[in-house]
Amino acid sequence: MKIIAFTNQKGGVGKTSSVINCGAGLVNKGKHVLLVDLDPQAHLTLSLGIKAHELTTTIYEMLKGEADINAVIIERPEDGLQLLPSSINLAGAELELAGQPGREYLLKQGLKKLKSKPDYILIDCPPSLGIFTINGLAAADEVYIPLQTEYLALHGTGQLLQVVEVVKERLNNKLKVTGVIGTMHEGRQRLDKEITEMVKEHFGDMLFNTLIRRNVSIAEAPSYGQDIFTYKPDSPGAEDYAALTEEILQRS
């Protein structure tokens, strides 16, 4: 069971789209995949067509110890994914959990109780470096950083890498950054190519060879509650995420 946290404290970098579409790509390759929505904004849950505000049990109740993880998970026969959904209630949980012993390990403890062990667990961390991102990093084996191939892309990654190192040192000694996903790529623009080279110099082999091109279908798919392969299987977005999935499997 491989647990991968997708994180970047900068919003709008294609993090949630990458979680959904990498998850769907792995399912297409016969893998059993659980997606975990750890973001109080519940974008992952909403992007899969689930009305988060109507759910009676979510990751919020699980983290508080009020619900068993196996009862919270939503099975999705339409795409083969499993989802541990989020809720807006999670926004207030940071204060509620602040004084709880072992609060950094609540997600990890919950995942240990899974009756059915998936091949991959992909965690969508919030665009911040608070307690929920720490929970995601403490539970994960690996970290993927979705990164726009734009000028300000590298700004702030130093802080993120420092947080990963602190979590590795204090909470999870097996944690490591193993993947950087270049997103919203405009291959025709000279600046994009220059930034991509900068990212390669900075992250080396951690940068996946596949760059996710800017594609309107990727942005449209969540409004239909679908992954890119279901929504537009012949789109450049589907082509890119299929290639990225192959790389993920090769690295496993």
C-alpha cells in the first residue's frame, strides 16, 4: 500500500486535478485507489460530483473519532475510485484538535483501520502548511508537488521542503519527496521552457518527464463530477495524465 501526499501551499496549481486524474489513471491500470480529501474547502469531494454539505459523515467525524473510516468511505462504481470525503466542518477542526495528544497522527491512525487495503492512497492536502497538511505528511510514504511551469512557481517551495524535512525528522522518518508534477504547461512559450529548465535544475530527477499541458477539458471535467478520462478520453489532458500514470507505476 503506497501512500502519496499531494501538496503545495500555493493554490490553483492543479493539485486536486492531479489527485483525481492520477487516481483515475491508476484505476485504469487495474489498481485499487483511495482518494483522501483533507482540504476544508472540499474541492476534491465537490470535483467528483458529491455535495459535501449534504454528507452526514466525512473525514471530519473520522478525525474526531466519531466515525469509523470504513463507514465514511464512498464507493464510486462509475469510475472505480474510493473517496474519503471532506466537509466545510473541517475548517473549524483545527482549533478543536489543537490540544489533542497525537493530533498529527489522526489520519495515519484512521488509515490503519481500513478493512480493504488499496494499492494506492492519494491524499489531497490543503493549500496551507497547517495541521491537516501535517497529518497528510505524517501518514504518507511519499510527497508529490504539483508545480505550475510559471515564473513564480518555485517561490515558496523552499518553505514546503523545509516542512517536509521537519516532519521527516520528528514524525515520519520514511517520508521523502519523490515527484514534482509540472502543470498548466504552455510548451510554445519561451518563458515556460525556461522555467521548466529551472525546475529541472532545482529538483533533478524528481521532476516527472510528463508535463501536464494547459487544457480546458481538465478545468471542465470537475463541473461534471468526472475525471479527465471519463469526460474527454481523447483530450490532451487525458493523454498527459495517462503518460504521467505510466511514470508513477514505473517508479513504484
